[in-house]
Amino acid sequence: MIALASDHAGFAYKEKTKELLTQLQIPYKDFGAHSSEASDYPDFAHAAAVSVSHGECDRGIFICGTGVGMSIVANKHKGVRAAAVESVAAAELARKHNNANVLCFGERLLQWDAAEKIITAFLNTAFEGGRHERRVNKIHSLTSC
Ligand code: RB5
């Protein structure tokens, strides 16, 4: 189950992401926003990040104007590893090396075709484990999250 979140600035791409996930037959839960009316990204990012932190959702895709605000909020939550990315290469490496479980990006920074490729890379790339596992474990063992 994929947790989806946006604010007004990411709303249109969140709706497109829902269409993409439906095509791919991947279930999702939409934590809002539910319109392009001005809203506050932490409201939706916190709710969706809790669902990843608690294991209700395996991964998340959070979209705002830049992806930055969403990633800052998401990374406050225990067990969440959110990556704000703007390229397929970064999305792949965020999975391979960081085992990122939340993808964040900005509707104001990416064309939809680029965003779609980034989402696909995030969904299809596995964590490499090995030396990266030790490092990822340290993210959580050396901090409260
Ligand atoms: C909203 O204007 C914008 O600040 C927000 O979507 C996001 O980019 C914050 O990081």
C-alpha cells in the first residue's frame, strides 16, 4: 500500500500519480490534499508519514511545490526515510543505497513525464543491502528516529 500526500502545490501530480498507480494495479491510500485550494503541507505529510511509520503503508509518495517541505516533515517520523529527488538516478540510488521508503518531489520543479519516470524508478528499484544495510541501520540507531 502506497501512502499519497500533497498540498495544493502538488495536488495535480498526486491525482496523476493515482492514475499511474491504478494502471500499475498498485493500491494506495490518499491522505490529501483533496483540492488545489491553498493548504499546509505538514498537515498531509504528518498523516501519511504516520501510516508508513506504523506499517499501515509500505511506502509513500509525497508531493509539494519542491518536495523539500514534505521530506522535512516525513523524516521526523520513526522508521521513515524520505528522499526529495529530482532525477531518476537519485530515485534509484535512494532505493539502492538508502532504502528510502518515501519519495518526495516538487510539482513546480518537474515536468510530469520526468515525475512519472522517477515514480517508476522508485517503485521498481530494490535496496542493495550489504554495506548499505549497516549504514541505514545507523540512521535509526544513532537518533531517536
Ligand atoms: C507552497 O507554496 C510551497 O511552499 C510548498 O508546496 C512546498 O514547496 C514547501 O516545501
